Amino acid sequence: MDRATWLAERRAAVEADYTRDGPTYDDGYDPTTPTHRRFVTRLIETCPRGGTLLDAPCGTGPYFKMVKAAGRDVVGADQSVGMLAAAHMKHPDVRLEMVGLQELAFDAEFDATMTIDAMEHVPPEEWPIVLANLKRSVRPGGHLYLTVEEGEDREIETSFADIQARGLPGVRGETVADGTGGYHLLPGPCAGSALARGGGSRSRGRGRRVVRRARLRLSPPPVRQPSGSSVSEAELMQ
Ligand SMILES: C[S@@+](CC[C@H](N)C(=O)[O-])C[C@H]1O[C@@H](n2cnc3c(N)ncnc32)[C@H](O)[C@@H]1O
């Protein structure tokens, strides 16, 4: 099987799995960890009162309440209809768009954007288009809160051996073990360290994986400050 076909199948499987899980996704699970909440609070504070944030992908909308309580508006986008349906049940007043990160076409519509716990579903060759789409969604000077799940070297090597043994067209960093859609990307320390250089934090996420996170000021190019938390898109994409 060629890689493009395999990736299209994996993406469809990820979408189907989340749609299946949407109605019960929140049962006993709250993804809004203290670290996420801290970063989201900081992101909200970069926006003027009455401003609008994009939450993409929003899943079931666990951050909508925080944004609205802070006097800002939020638009949610996700590729899985089941997750959007669950978000709509909880927040019927929030504008939702069924669209993939790869197809986001917002143009300077938002004061800030958050992309939380999602880049692990995006294949490495699609990161540039996704990052470009996220950047374009924000007005000049706006910020993006982006998280990246980071794999341990041993896990990455074991997964790659598994991919090769199965004869799949995967690359190092991808995992095909059981789990959402049989696809997960653990980009390793490369992407993570770019975020860390920008002042992002590193902590244990669900399943004890390391999660890197950073609030990125997208444009104009950031002025470097000793304790600043901004990195440029160019740094992020190294
Ligand atoms: C782990 S959930 C995180 C959702 C939300 N950000 C949160 O923190 O709860 C991952 C979400 O990414 C969505 N997703 C996965 N791949 C996507 C893609 N290529 N485009 C848009 N949404 C995607 C899934 O449908 C799911 O809602």
C-alpha cells in the first residue's frame, strides 16, 4: 500500500473512532488539566474582552466554558461529527465548524487559537499545512496555544520496528498500535525542544507521556525576551 492511501485510511479511522466515542467521551474524563487551564487562561488574557478564540480541534468543547466565562467568544472546529455533536449538546450557542485541521480556511478571523492534544493525529508531512492554517486563522499579533505529545526514544524505535514488521508505509515516530484509529504520531524531542526554547513547559500527560506546550506569538515575528514565552513559526517548524 502506498503511503498516501494508508494515511487517508488512518485519518478516516481516527475520525470514525472519535465519532463513535463522542457521546461518551466525557464520561469520567476531564482533559482540562491544571497546566492546560493555566495556558488557556494566559491565551484568553491576550485577547480583548469581546474578542473571539478558535478552538481547533475542539472535541467536546471542554474549554468553551472558560472562554465564555472570561467574556470572550469561542468558535469550535473539529473533523469528527460525533465530537461536535457532544460539544453542541453542552454549548448550543457556540458556533461549530466540521472541518479538518488540514482544511482550515479561516483568514485572520480570530484573536487567538488553541490546538490542544491533537497534533498527534497529524502525519509529519501535513504539519506545515496545518501550522500555516493555524497561523492564518489568527489576526496579526495574535497567539496560538499548541501542544505536542512527545515520545520516548525507546517507544519510537519499538513502534517503528512494529511498522516495518507489518510492511506498512509508516515512518519513525508513528505508532500503529491499538488506539485511536491505529495511528499516532510521537514526533520525539525535535518539535518538543523547539517549543521548549520558546519557553514552553514539559509535563506528563495522559498515559504518562511527555507533553510539550507553548503559547506562540505568530506575527509579527517575536522580539526575543530573556523570559519570554514566544517562539516564531520558523523555530517551531525546525
Ligand atoms: C484528544 S481530542 C482533543 C480535543 C480537545 N482539543 C480537547 O482538549 O479535549 C482530539 C480531537 O482531534 C480531532 N481530530 C483529530 N484529527 C483531526 C484533524 N485532522 N482535523 C480536525 N480534527 C481532528 C478529533 O476528532 C478529536 O476531537
